[in-house]
Amino acid sequence: MANCLNPKSLICLDRKSIIDAGGYHLFGSRIFSVLGLVFAVLGIISDAANATLGLEPISWFLLAIGVSVVGIAPCIGWAVAVYLKSMEAKKEQ
């Protein structure tokens, strides 16, 4: 927690804490990916049935794209933290 901008903040830039919480980051990413798939399926069903399932089909597809892109962010943050830690370990050798 020494590298945090604000010690009481939930967002921390400490690589060790990011790597330790990797399971949570990847679990959150999976949730967003599944949600994106659900929105895409709703868009396909809505388009095939020529019906409006709460939103127009294009809105479901745009929502699926947006949620899927948001789901990539936790994976990228975790992967960068692991990469930087491995580079530090390699530099120490």
C-alpha cells in the first residue's frame, strides 16, 4: 500500500496488491464477458423475431460491444502488473 495515491482509496497502484487480487480481476472480467454475450444473444433474438425486447436490436449490439470492452480492462491491468513484476525479477538476477 506504500505506492497508493490515497491510502484510504479503493484504487491502488501497488503492483503486489494488483497481482494478489488477480483472481478478482479475472472474475470481474468473466462477468463482463458473459454479460456481453447475453446482450449479443438478446440482440440476435430481437432482430430475428422483429420484436423489441426492451431495446432496439442495434442498441443491444452496441451495449454488448461496450460491456465487452469494459471487461477487457481488468485483464489488461493485471497482465501489465505481472509483466512489470517479472521484468523487475529478471533485472534483479
